[in-house]
Amino acid sequence: MNPIPQPPLTSEQRPGFRLIVVGDEILSGKRADKHLPKVIELLKARGLQLDYAEYVGDDPQRITAVLKRAFESGDVVFSTGGIGATPDDHTRQCAAKALGVPLALHPQAKALIEQRMQDMAREQGKVYQPSDADNLHRLNMGVFPVGVSVIPNPFNKIPGFSCARVHFVPGFPVMAWPMIEWVLDTCYPQWFQTQAWLERSVIVFGAMEATLTPLMEQLEQENPGVKVFSLPSVDHPEWGRHIELGVKGAPGLVGPAYGSLLAGLKTFQLKLGPELVQN
């Protein structure tokens, strides 16, 4: 059962990819977020890119609003944090509210959590007691919005869950990252970019972006399928104030476009620095 039906994607379409990081500890600076760079890395390894990222504290009203937008977007969204069973964990409840569905103990999640509790009891040399108050409380971690599917957790078996294209994982990187990889490789391999990708750029000194904009626009018009980019810097430790100007796309398209870029820069009589290549 899918709580929010989504229109099928055609072969020409690719969904956007979003990240939501939940937790007061991130916004207060108590912990540094590690999810953003890692998700960028996981997507890049599959020829994908992150289109949007958002941080939200442990406020149920704000979390609900963020998740409602996520469900309505049609994008592939990864939400990290807040799916535990302590009073400051609100993500499961907010997801249900955003979807307009009730919460219920997911049978598969229940079985996985019970397996984890049995493992813990065995490791401690104890007898597993299903009716123990702590064990009953742990089952709350499997209370999900009705109609979701579970995301396996290879670290400790406590699952995350998926609603449509929105996927919920714990805040702990050791759990979240392999769970995100599993979702990508299981649900979205059809969107992996298998074609080679190339990026070529040159360091430009003494120019303003406004001066180079007409050249950039001309390059994109004359080279369909190639993206032109400009990355200015004012305090680079080696090159100081400069602009990294480049093109990126399929290798067969990048070569001619980059040649046109260098030819165009010659007309400005600018000082050029190192040329950079990235696959």
C-alpha cells in the first residue's frame, strides 16, 4: 500500500533528490552534520546529484510542514533523525500527520525489533522477556504511518521506513548511510547515470563574473547538453581572488565546448592559471 500515489515517471524524467536533516543538536552546533557531504558522495557515485537540502529542529509543527512539502514534491527524499522512541523524537508522528494516516505497529518492524531484543538478551546472558517494560517500549520504534514499507538496518536491525518516495532513516551515520545506499540501489537504479561525465575548467584572474556572463551564455547556446559554471573565490590560499570557469557534461561534448571557452577567454586578454579536470 502506498500512502501517496505518485505519477509514473517516463524514461525521460528523473526525480529530484532531497535531504532533510532533523535535530536540535545540529542547529545548536552540539553535533556537526555529516549527512550532507555523505549523501552528496553516495549520489555522485551513482551519477546523481543532490538538488535540495533542509535542516529542521525537533519542533513537531515545523517537521510536519517540511514533510508535507516533501511528500507533495514527488522528489526522492531522505530524512535523517527523529525516528526513535524518546520524547524528543517526533519524525514518525509528524510523517503520519503530514500523510493524514494513523500510526500502527508495523508487523515486519515488530519482528525485526524483537529479533534485536533477543540478540541483546543473548549477548548479555539473559533470558528474553517480551513483556518486560523496556522491551515493550522499544516496540514503539516500529510504530509507523499505516501503509509504509520498511528499510532494513544492517547495523542493529531496527528498521527505517518509506512512504512513497520519502525515506526515513536514523540520525546515526553508521546506520543511516548503508540504509540510504540500500534504498538507492534497490529502488532507483534506473536513474543511475552510467554515461561518463567530465568537467574541465580553468582558473581566471582579474575578471568579474558579469564580464564573463555573455561568453557563458553563448557557450550553453552553442553546446547543447553542456553546462557552464563559474565559481568565484576571494581568498583562496593558493590563487587568491579568482574565478574557476568551466564546462561539464559527456566527454564527447565537453572537449569542443572547452576549446570554445578558452578561445573566448583570449578575447578578454586575461591572465589564466591552472587547468583542472574532474571525472
